[in-house]
Amino acid sequence: KAGSFDYDVIVIGAGPGGYVCAIRAAQLGLKTACVESRATLGGTCLNVGCIPSKALLQASEKFEEANHALADFGVEVGRVKLNLPAMLGHKDRVVEANVKGVEFLFKKNKVDWLKGHGSLKGAGQVEVKGQKDAKTYTAKHIVLASGSTHVDLPGLTVDEKQIVSSTGALDLAKVPKHLVVVGGGYIGLEMGSVWLRLGAKVTVVEFLDRIVPTMDGEIGKQFQRILGKQGMTFKLGTKVTGAKTGKQGVTLTLEPAKGGETEELKADVVLVAIGRKPFTDGLGLEAAGVETDERGRIATDGRYRTSAEGIYAIGDAIAGPMLAHKAEEEGVAVAESLAGLPSHVNYDTVPGIVYTWPEVASVGPTEEELKAQGVDYRTGKFPFTANGRARAAGATDGFVKILADKRSDRILAAHIIGPEAGTLIHEVVVAMEFGGSAEDLARSFHGHPTLNEAVKEAALAVDNRPIHI
Ligand code: FAD
């Protein structure tokens, strides 16, 4: 089928970008292989990212509920006890089911898994180094989907025991007395929430003067207030300049971001979560003539073509938000264009979600960004305190905010903090994909009583006519 080549397509990396690309290419009749060096498929996301973190968030949320929240509903459960090994076991089983699922899908779609480390070797050639030997395969097209890895902080050496990355934070042997999270982004706040619920004191140290800096300002403020109410403490405008580890734990040296007196902060465990960077080690980019940009990302054009003929790149390894669903859509787009189909990814509607309690979700620019761009917009807001279903669930923290173009009423963005925000955002994503207006959302039926009614009311509020507030 692949002519004089071993394959039509070889994908390097089996994360959400790579495995989805490989499956879609195979569905379209292309002879496809996917190289993965990890012992299991699914990449960062399924093994040490999205999936295990959500398994622990879900489990710790249940613990927290049983511990504190159920009594309000008249459910008395007596003394609640944490069985951490069982909770981690739940997470491991969820991961295993997911990674095995991808293996099944590869078999079903006849995608060959080439086990080992892949590197580019001249035009159309990929060398795969396994545990014992190396073999070179040829392909008409090569897709790089090598993903990303955590960014290190100078002076803090990650040992995955006392100083951990998100990977270590998913597998702590016991609940730390004091967990210090360096970095107030979504990964730090999600993992911080898990261990806070399980009984740790959690301090978040952030260089900037606010958490989740890319998020809408109003939402960010509310988010910090709610997490604070739950017991998380914040040291903003502060940088970590060094760490000493010993039997007694870790002693961090902190300094105001603007300079000034240093102070010490003791912790049992320190989670370094200051961001992620593209991972391209040993891919052989230079030899193949694949260029990277100033931030080490593989440079691509609007159709995911790199600077080398026949080589494409997608996912966390290229520019754009480092999110699994962004990687997946790019994987599908590349596979479809390689099969001669039209393809397109609409980056205006990529949702971003933080899976804490409450959840935070957004799509489109922040209000600050719209202001800076000089866009004339109207705002509609609706609080969950005025939503019947949220009251019934005892989850009234947060609000929905919709931003629409003042003249055309087209929806530009939505920012939600509240129960199920990550699910609610998707009706706005779909409306935006169809170029919908706030009026379209406002006139659409929303079942009663649902949390979604808060989205409808926010859309009504864009035109100053909400009913329930
Ligand atoms: P990856 O998933 O990183 O996969 C790349 C794969 O390529 C890896 O398995 C690697 O072993 C393999 N590889 C690399 N180089 C080679 C080579 N030369 N040869 C062979 N194999 C190679 N995103 C969300 O959308 N939602 C979330 O809730 C979410 N939660 C997260 C939580 C955490 C703790 C972390 C760390 C990340 C989270 N992310 C989340 C981000 C998400 O995991 C990434 O955006 C996503 O995995 C990117 O997919 P990818 O296919 O580009 O790369």
C-alpha cells in the first residue's frame, strides 16, 4: 500500500496528538505506524497528566464531601478515614484502562506500534531504538508529536520524593504535612487541591502578583478567594531562589519578586509546577533540517508543515496552548490533509479548564485582552447563587460571564467559575463554532432545573434582561 516505503505515515509519540493522528490516518486508509518509547501508549496525558490527575481530583473530592459536605444534606457518615494506597490504586487502574484502550484502538485500526525511541535519519527515514536493537523504517510522511516535559527551577533538583514534578505529586506515599506548590498555574492548583483535601497544609508560591495569570482577571480573583476559603494559602509576588533538602524536609529560600529581604519556608514536599516546555530531545531535528523557534518549539506553518519536506509537527511540541484536545484536533487535521481531505482547526474556540472545586473554564479572550484590543463588547453575568439546581447541590460559588460584540452580538468569549464549569463551557464553544450570538444562546431552550440555565441567564444579561436576578 505504501509503495516503496514501509509506511505512508510514521508518527513519533503516542500522546493525544500522536495516537489520534495515527488512528485517523489509518481510518483513512493510510498505512500507519506510531513510535513510542514509554512502556504504555497515551503520552503525558493518559499516563502522568490529565487522566491520573482527574482520577485523584475525583477521589479526593469524594473524601472531602464525606468528611465535610454530606452532613448538610442530612447524610451522616461517622468518622471518615483515608486509605491512600486504595485511592492511588483507583488512579492506577483508571490509567491502565485508558492506556490499554489506546492499545486496543491501535490493533483495531491496524496501527503498528514501533516500540522504542524514534529519531529522524535523513529524508523519509525514522530510526527506532528499542531495548535491544535499532531498526530504520521509511515513510512518505513523518509526524512529530513528541509532546512536552516540566520546566525545572534553578536551585531545585526534582527527585520525585521531596522535590517533585507533577508526576511525583500524583504518587506521594503519604499525605505531606506541608506541601509547597511553586507556581500558581492550573497544574499546581489542581494537585494542590488534591493534597489539601486529603489533609495537607498547602502554600502556593507564585512569582506574579496573581494566580492563573492567563485567566480573566475577575475570575482569577474569585478563584483565589474560593481556594483561600478552602484553606489554601498564597504567597504572591514571591520567588523561590533555592532549596535545602534533609531528613527534616525541605527548606526553601524565598525572596520578594521585586527584590528585598529573603525568608525561609519549610515543607515536607515541594511541587515545582512553573510550566511545561516542548520535548524534542534525541529527535534528530537538526540533522533533518527541522527548525525550532525562540522557545524551542518545532516551527510549523498554518498546515503543520515543518521546515523539512514531508515532516509535520503537532501538539505540545509546537506553538499554542499545551492542551490534550488542542493536540488531538491537530492530529486529526494533519491526518486528514495527508489523506487529501480539507482540514481546519479553529483556535478561537479552544476551551481551557481547571478541574478544581469549583471548576474554572473559559473560551476566547479575557476581558482584559478585549479591552487592550479596543474591542467594543457587552458583558452578561449570572451568579450560581441565583440558580436553583446549584442551590440544590449546595454548590453556589461562582458565576458565568459572557462577552459579546456590542454591534453584532456575536459571542467573543465565556468565562465560568462554578460547579461543572468544564461541562457548561461546551455549549458556548459550540455556539461560537457556529458564529452564534448571545441572543442565540438566550433564545435556546435550557432544561429546568439545570446548571446550564446560568449560561442562558448570562446570555440574557448581555442584553440586560436576565429573569432570575
Ligand atoms: P504528550 O502527551 O506529551 O505525548 C508525547 C509522547 O511522545 C510521550 O509519550 C513520549 O514518551 C513520546 N516521545 C517523545 N519523543 C519520543 C521519541 N523520540 N521517540 C518515541 N517516543 C517519543 N491537558 C488537558 O487538555 N486537560 C487536562 O486536564 C490536563 N491535565 C494535565 C495534568 C498534568 C499533571 C499534566 C502534566 C498535563 C496535563 N495536560 C492536560 C496537558 C496534556 O497532558 C498535554 O497537552 C498533552 O499530553 C499533549 O499531547 P501530545 O500528544 O502533544 O504530547
